[in-house]
Amino acid sequence: MGSEIETEVIHSWSAPRSLSTSLMYSFAQRDDTEVLDEPLYAHHLKVTGVDRPYREDLLSQMESDGNKVVNNIIYGPGEKKYRYCKVHYYILKFCNTMFFFFFFNIFTHFYLMFNA
């Protein structure tokens, strides 16, 4: 493993069918960028109790504690200059208000919306 550096996190907030996955794959092609695809999805499944066929498998493989995900995965140390983090808008309902005040005032964000 290489040395850890301070990583700048780029958040992509998106709606379904907004081509966010295509954009994420584009960022993944950069040598200076790592990508996180829905790092808070297990937290969403745990908090909402929503039933999905893959639910138990996913919960056994991903961290479902939202605070741990944010502190250790999204904002944890990294080996690349940038960390692209794709998150869908629904997660906004399940996170602490103070977290978002801090989150939205300090970090880089952009939004992908779909309007049919």
C-alpha cells in the first residue's frame, strides 16, 4: 500500500436515471481519483428497513453505520488526490441536520438531475 495523502472529496448528488453511473465510471478512469459508488446505501437499507432481494448480502458486505461510513470511508485517508463519491438524493432524509450543515458548507458538490 502507498502512502496516505489528504484527499479532496467530490460529491455527486443525483436522481435516478441521471447518467450518474456513467459519470462515475469516467472519473474512475483518472489515475488521481478513486470512486465510491453509493457508500451510504447499506445505511439507507438498515435505517429504512426497505426490502430488497440482495438486502442481507449487501448488509453483510458493506458498513451500515452512517457515521462510520462518513468518517472512515468518505473522509478517511486515501492514496489518491481525489475521491469521487456518488450518492443518490434519497439519503438526505436519513442523515443528521448538523452533519449536513458542516457537509454542505465545506466540501465540493455537484448535482445531477433528470427531467423527462
